[in-house]
Amino acid sequence: MSRLFRWGFRASSRAGVRARSTAAAVLVVTIALVAGAALLVFLLQSALSNGVQDAGRVRAGEVATILHAEGVKGLGERLAENNRAGQIVQVVNRGGTVVATSTPKAAKAPLSTARPGPGQALRTETDSLTTAHEDDPYLVTTVGALNHQGVPYTVIVASPIGAQRESVRTVLSYLVVGLPLLVLLVGAAMWVLVGRALHPVDLIRARVHGIGAAQLADRVPVPDTGDEIARLAVTMNEMLDRLQNAQTAQRQFVADASHELRSPIATLTAALDVALAEPTGRTWRDQHQLMEAEADRMRRLVEDLLLLAKADDNGLRLVRSDVDLDDLLGAEARRLRTSTDLRIQAEIEPVRVTGDADRLSQVVRNLADNAVGHAKHQVRLALSQEHDTVLIVVEDDGDGIQARDRERVFERFVRLDESRERGHGGSGLGLAIVREVVRGHGGTVSIGDSPLGGARFEVYLPISTS
């Protein structure tokens, strides 16, 4: 049977789901029907045979009882009177002579040569009874018996079994004809049902095949069946939504990056044109500081773009070492005190973590610059540790960030104050870099309301990251 299974699945291994499902169903149904048919024939044959055997044994027992009670005198007449249709009964003495029989045609010779002892019984099947001139098959039951004087006799009962065999053959012929038809019906039904079930899948495949980069707004049809195929269609549409959003974000990213680079490039181009037009070189010296600032702005923008591109592709590659965060925040506080007129408040505890010193310094620098850009009078830096978690807080006394915008500010090229000039407002990548670096260290960053009146940025980092 295992070979049959392997053959069936090998035969349909290169076919489609419809053919494989139909072949598997036909194979299983065929095996089940053949096994059921074999069991049915066996049980039918056993039931009919047992019925004939029981009838022969009961009849032999009755004759043996009469023989023991009354002897052989008058037994032939009683056997003839009470003879059952088709049965032939004989009583044979120990010399092999038939002393009583239910029919004259069995009076000359015994139907069986078996001579069991008293109380014993033997059963044999024969295709014909030549001694009784019968060509039909019989079941011969031979029982040993004693008369009232203790003389041994043999009671022979021959029961016809031709009708039983014919019944088994009839059932078997019906099964031979019906089983293939039933298997064909199951195969056809399975083929149609699987085809109807897979029709929505084929529609989904055809629609997806026609969707390219320019058709990401298209969606696959969702059948109203509520089954696995419907869920597949929903999942496919969700994937297309993500692809469309990713494409939109990528295009927006390229557009914003191009816009950001256009301004310094235009400034540099104009400065070069002016410098070349003045042969004395005085204008070149005057424009040098401006061009250097614009070149530095372009460099920082390109570095930020490369950092975010690497984070999108394979995640940030961090150079991990022991980092004293208190040193990073202390240095940043000193820088702000010397570069701004704001009051810089620092509450820093000694904390050491495992991470990338340059990236963590970039996080602190970006948050500090963001706070300085929005503060009115004061900026506060704080560092503390609780158990295995570090908390970095950067807050200001500016106008704050509305709750609806607190997630959006971490997106790339997002400025809440669109009226400010880009040259003074930054590239809009600082907070996006903060989130990527913090994620790379296994931490989180969030925005809340500061007691100072402005925005409060909280960065949670684990002491050790793997």
C-alpha cells in the first residue's frame, strides 16, 4: 500500500494543485473502497457459511437425539417427513451401510467416508455429491452418535451452498462494476470542486501578474467566502499597501533630498560665477566662508542620508564599546554654553553603557540642537539610571510639540515650522537619525510635555546591548 501511495504522489508531483488534490482523493477513495469491498465480501461469505453450518449442525443434533432415544426403527420415515428443502440426511452404521435416509437417491452409499467418534463433528465442502447424483456444491456435516443400546452410528447432513456462493458472486460482480464508476464519480466531483475553490486564486494570480511598479494602486479581488483564500487576498492587498507606501516614501525621500541639496548647490554655483567674473580674486576671498559653510552643510546632509539608507537596508552597524554617557552629555552642555546665550541646566549622573560612542554622541547632539532651535531661554539636559535602564532627558522652554505631531516629527524631512528657512531649520533628518540609532541600541525615544513649558525628549537605553 505504501508503494501505491508513493506511485500516486510521484505521478502527480509535477501537476498542479487541482490534479494533485484529485489524484490524492481518488487514491484514498480507491484504497478505502477496495478494502471495504473486500471486508464486505468476506463478512457476507462468513455469514452465509455460518448460517449453513449452524443449520447442518442443528439438524444433525436432532437426528442424533432421535437415534439415541428410539433407535433406527422408523427413522427413515421420520427423516423423509421432516426433511428440509435441499438437505440430505443419512444415518450410517459402523459397517458403512445406510440404515436411514431422507431421500431414496441417497440410500445406496454414504455421502461421506468420515467416521467421527460419538459427540464429535466434522465439516467439509464438496462441489458435488456423486453418490446422490447431485452436481451442486454442498456442505457436509458428519456427527458421531449412539443409539439407545450404545451402538455407534454416523449422522450425515448435506446442506446445499450453491445459492450462498451465487449470492457472493453477485455481490462481487456488482462491486467490480460499481467501484470504478464510484471512483470516477469521486474524481470528477473532486476535480470540479477543487477547480471552483481555486478559481479565486487564479484570479488573484492573474491580477498580481499584471501589477507593476506603475500599478501599485491596483488591488486583488477579495472573494466573499471568508475562507483561507479570502484571507490570502486580504493579506495580498495589505502587502500591496505596504509596497505602495514604501514606494511613496521612497519617492518623497528622493524628492526631499533633491530639494535639500538644490539650495547649497545653487549657492555654490552662484558664488563660483561671481568669483570667476571678478579677475582680482577679492570676491573669491569674500565668498570663501559662505562656500565653505554650504559645502559643510552638503557634507552633513549626505552623511545623514547615507546613515538612514544603511539603517533601511541592513540596520545600523554599531561599533560597540564601553561608553561614559555622562562625559557625552557633559561635553554637549559645555558646547551649548559657549555657542548660545541660553541658560543650560545639566543634571548628570555617572552612567556607563555598552554601545557606539559616535552614534550615541550624535543622538545627544541632535536632541540638543533641536532643543536649542526651539528654546526661548532655557535648555535642560539630564542623565539618570534605574536598575538596568538609562534615561536621557533633553527639554526646553519653547512652544512644545502637539500630541498629534509627536510621532510625525521622527519622520524624515519633517519640519513642524514650515515657515522657517531651510538654511536655519536644518535638514529635517536629525530626529529620524535619533530614532534609528536608539532602536539600534535596543532603546526607545518618546516626546512629552516639559515642566519648563516646551517639549521633553526621553531616551531609554539598556545598560548592555548585544
